[in-house]
Amino acid sequence: MKNPKTELCYHAPAAQGAGGKMPVTRKVEFLYDASLKSGSSETGPG
């Protein structure tokens, strides 16, 4: 993989005005394990 970096941006809207943003950049590790993939929906936020 040439570039394993990814970026997410969290946005918190304000009642008045633009609100705030927080970008987060990290290195990504891709996992190809079927057991991890199937369990992620069961343990995810909810």
C-alpha cells in the first residue's frame, strides 16, 4: 500500500454560527479477517 493514511473530520454544529470541526489523521491497517468483519456490527455504537 503506497499511502495508508486516512482522515476523518468531526463536525459539531452550534446553535448560532458555524460550529466547530476537528480533523483527525491516522495510519490505517486493513484487516481481512472475516470474524472481525462479522462482529463489528454487533459491537458497534448504537
